[in-house]
Amino acid sequence: MSESKEKSTIVLFSGDLDKAIAAFIIANGAAAYDHEVTIFFTFWGLNTLRKDQDVANEKGWLEKAFGRMMPRGADKLGLSRMNFGGLGPKMIKHVMKKHNALSLPQLIELAREQGVRMVACTMTMDLLGLQQEELLDGLEYAGVAAYLGDAADARVNLFI
Amino acid sequence: MADLIVDAKGLACPMPIVKAKKGMDSLQTGQLMKLQTTDKGSMKDFQAWVNQSKHELVESHEVNGVFTFIVKKG
């Protein structure tokens, strides 16, 4: 295409499974609209990007405690409502499978395949004690200025 | 007849539209794609999607819960 693409951005602040699913469905939809899509992950949203295995790295006790208390990856997130101590996510995953809906890890994979840019906020990574090695490969790392640069050019900007 | 047939029956949002996009990417301008879906929101979805693109919705109809769309690549 000769003209520059439309842009869409999403800020994923939440680390709730349902909200992350919504964010990735919108991101994949926008990519299907041929938009250049960027998702910025900040605060609890960063947990969506964590690898599911324990990555050995040097951390202070507080960072270690944060690391243990936060969900390790997209498959471990809880629901914003009706979590029931982890039973809720199991139920919704079952229902999603029944309806042939993609799981969150599959939606993330699809987003990558469609060229959705995923940007991790470095300031909140520091706050939560998350290091690059703990997050998925192929991410970009940036701050608020990079987000605003993209958002100013985009017509669809969501905060989830 | 269609140059490409995409079967998105049984797939949930956002897969039909993602498959449609991939299908259109593989076609040349003027070629036709036939797409079938069963997702209940499909009619509105595809009308909106085609409106925002350079493609043309040649035909759309629903029979027994199966939506069929013919899209011409623009």
C-alpha cells in the first residue's frame, strides 16, 4: 500500500485475564483492518508478558516477593470478576474452548503473527522488579514519550 | 466464481476477520474472495470492515445461520 497505514494503540494496564483477552481481540481486529497496532504494557499488564518458567536472576528481597506474588504469564492471570480463587479462570477457559474462541496465549501468538508491536514500559518494570529476561522475546522497551508519539498519530487509543 | 474460498465457519471473533484479511492479502486487485462464517456478529462486522477498506462487498447473505460474503479486492 502506498499511503501510510492507520494506527491504533492500546495501553494494557490491567493484569486481569478478561481485560487482557479484550485487549488482544481488539488488537487482532485492528491488525485485520490493516492498522499498525501497538500495545503498551504497564503495571499489572506486564504480567501478561511474563514467561511461565522461573527465570533465575539477581534481585532484592522485595523484587523477589513481587515476582512470587504476581501471576507468571498469560495463562496464570485471574478474572476481574468471579475469580473464585482461581476457579473462575478455569471455567472461562473451558467455556471459551467450547465456543471455539482463541485462548489468551493463542491471541498473543496471533498478534505477533500479524505484526502487532508490543512495548513494555521500563519504568513500571523497575517498580515491579521485572527484568527483560523474564518477559517474552521480541518485545520493545520504551516509556511514556514513545507511547504518546504513537498515540498522537493514531485514531483509536484505548486504556484497558 | 470466487478466486479464493475462505471457510471461517465455527470460528469465534476475531478469527473470521483475521482470516478474511489474510485471504485478501493473497489476492490481486479485482479478484473475488468468498467467505463463510457462522459468528452471529458477522454481518455488521464485515460491512464495517469492507467500509474501512478499499475492497467492495459484492454480495452478502445468510442461510440457516451461515453467512456468505463475496468481497472484491480493491
